[in-house]
Amino acid sequence: RASLLTGRLPIRNGFYQTNIDGRNSYTPQEIVGGIPDSEILLHLGHQSQYLPLKHGFHHQFGSTNCHFGPYDNVSTPNIPDFVIDRTTGESNLTRMYTEEAVNFIQGRQNQENPFFMLWTPDSTHAPTFASQDFLHTSRRKTYGAATRELDAGVGSILAALDEVGLTNNTFVVFTSDNGPALVSKFDGGSNGPFLCGKQTTFEGGMRAPGIFYWPGTIPAGTTTHQVWTHMDLFSTLLELAGIDLPDDRFIDGLPLSRSLDDPDLEFLRPVLLPRNRLMAVRLGSYKMHLWTWNTTPEELEELLAAVEEHEAELVAGEPQLNWCDRAVMHWSPPGCEEIGQCLTVPESNPYLCDWPH
């Protein structure tokens, strides 16, 4: 999230930890030289100097302090308490965000100036929530209801674009910040056939939906094998808008609009995937993991072969592949006993084992 609207790896700005494990901000400026004030950032913190209107946005709608409460943890004394400014009504947030987005788009009718809108509902992030109209509509309970409402919100936004005649002149991107949070048993989604989930560098953690919608420009039903990162959205959006990239800082994201026109076009470049003590780098169809807990050697293999091998060894099981035992980091939910452990793991340590296997 710290790279989506900057086009840079978060670590280039000293942003390597947030929330309960560190300050809700950057490292001291004397260490990394600070971040340009003009750079647009979200999820930096909950104080006014970090909010969108101070960093390039002209309009903001949202409640900044309603998702997480004040931290009360002696191990994180650097995090200041903040006021919860909404005590009720969180279940209606997605509906409110959708209504605001639709109103914003309707206000663009007959206006020639381009616009950028960032719509970021968090209803599928634990603790999940959904409005009354969508509760009890899914077998996946609240998570399923939240997903249904999110889908309906996307439909309302696309309908609003069509209503004001902007569909063919608007580039729409639908994506997510990470894979499923498998640590949340009932609120974390599913990793499908992929290994692990959020907070890991495996495919289940790093793969996210990437759906681009631009009728008349992007052919419907096409698929590109280009490897994208969230940083590439920054550079690609600027390219499409005819704006030069900033030249006062290093930009990691690549402008990849050409791959939207030509699905067979692929730019080969390494992608760094840092995550605490488990890091990875991907180049084309190859991916290397470096596990720094012990002397485990790097894992290097062609992804296609790994997928085929995985499919050949699949066994029937209950739809619970998204839940594992955090304490022992053992990948063996019901129905998966024949698979065994996916990696040789170090001795369990609750302060290190904060990602599920």
C-alpha cells in the first residue's frame, strides 16, 4: 500500500514496518533523508498530517479511525493513542463509499478535465463487515457477504461511468493489496491452489487479482502474462495520462501500457519481494526464495513445473485449505495429511512465526 501511489519500493523511503510492530510512520528522516511532501501516500497513519488532503488529493471521503482501536501494548510504546471518531455504523461503510464514488462520477458529466479516483473499501479485511442488505446471503457468512457487496459496488461504479458517457474514456483497474489472510480463519478468503497467503513471499501471498477494463482500447477477454506489481500502476497511469515520471527520485515501477494493447508482449525484469526473514525475487518464469532463519538454501525452480507437480499430487479434501496451525507452521488441514509439510521449518517461535504455512 505504501508503493501503490509512489511507484517505489517502500524500503526506498524507509517504510519497512507499520501498525503493532513499529511506528505508524516512516523511519527518522536523518536515516533515509525523508520523503517528498508531494508524494501521495495512504495508510501512513491516522493523524491529519498524513491524510490524503495533505498529499495531493483534492477530495477525501472516509472515516480514518474506525477500523482499528487504540493499541494497548507495552511492547509498542511508540504508537500514540488516537480517538475513535465513529462508534457505530461500520457495517454501512462499503455502501457509503459506493454512493460517494457514484456521486463523484456523476459530477464529472460534461467536464473535460481528466480525473483520478481511488476507491478502497476494506470490508473484506478482518474484522469483516457488510450492510444489512447483504448479510446472510452467502455460505461464507460475513466474508462472503462483504465480497458480494464489494462486487455490487464495482457494478454500481461501472454503471455510473456508463451513465455519464465516460466508459470508453476511463481506465479502470481492480486489484488487491495481497493474497488471502490465512491467519484469519473465517475472514481471510481462500488461496485456491497456491501455497501460503498474506505475509509470505509464496504465490498465495503475492498473487492478487489484476483486472483492467477499458472498452474500445483493451480487447475483452484477453489475458497477458506480463508480471505486474502495484508500483507499475503508478508509472502506467502517468504514461497513459501523458505525464513524465518524476526525475528527482528513483522509480521502481515500469510503464506497461503497451502490454495492455499486445497481450503477447512481455517486459522481463526482476521483481523483489521482501518480507521480514523470508525474501524472494522473481525473473520471468523463475522465482527464488531466501529464508534467513537458518542456512536453508535458495529455492529455484520453474513455476510452471511446480504448478504441474502440485496438480498431479492433489488429494480430495474439505474446503479448508486456507487455515493452518500458526504455532507449528504445519500445512496439514483436513484432507491434506498426505501432502505433509511444505518446507522444513525452524523451531517454532511465536515472535517469528507470524505467517501461516
